[in-house]
Amino acid sequence: MQHARKKFRLNRTSSHNRCMIANMLKSLITYEKIQTTRPKAKELRRHADKMVTLAKKNTLASDRRVIAYLMVRYNTLTSKEKRQVKSGNTSSYNDDRLVLSKLHELASRFSERQGGYTRILKTENRVGDNAQKCIIEFLSE
């Protein structure tokens, strides 16, 4: 019996599952729309809604929880890259540095909404293995 089953296994180890969800979340937050298989999208929806809810709290503790959950890595910048950043060029950053600010933009967009920040749209099946593909995206509210 599977009473109170809270997560999908997706035929991966727990560490692989955690890394995969974190990477997909970072991509979803950055681009606001990604294409994946249906079971992964259903699992990702839970985590994405949780991240937006945490970002809506807008506290230091919630920011640290988001950084830990998304496994955001801050690469150290050389002195040349630091000068470029001060002049306004953020191309030397990895994308992880920009995820938190993008997440706060999403949180301000959904400030009046009490949940259900994402939508899953079914698309055609994948050619190789006939897996059901879908698009998961944040609502445009």
C-alpha cells in the first residue's frame, strides 16, 4: 500500500533525484518555461510552488533555505571579473547567482495569489520511447 506517498521515485537514487529537481527548478525559474516528461513535471510543480512560497516570505532564513534547496553555487570571481561586475556587466556570473533575484521577481508577481503558480500543458509524445512530454510554466498573472 502507498498511503501518504509524498514523492515520485522516477527510477533514480535519492541524490540523483535531488540534483535533477534542483537543476530543473533553476531552469524553470530562469526561463519560466521548460519542456520535460509528464512525471517529472508533476514532481517539479510541487517544488516550484514551495520555492515561490518561500520567496514570498522575503526573510534571510527563507533566502538561505532557497539557496540550499536549489544548490546555488557562487563561483569566486577574479579581480578582472569583479571590475566588470562593478561596471554593470554580469556576464561573468554563472546563472546560479541570478536565480535568487529572478525568484524574488516571481514572488512579487504572485504576491496576491495563495498557491498554484505553475501550469502543465500536455504536448506530443517523444519519438524514441513514446514518453508523454509536456510544458511546465509559471502563470503570467
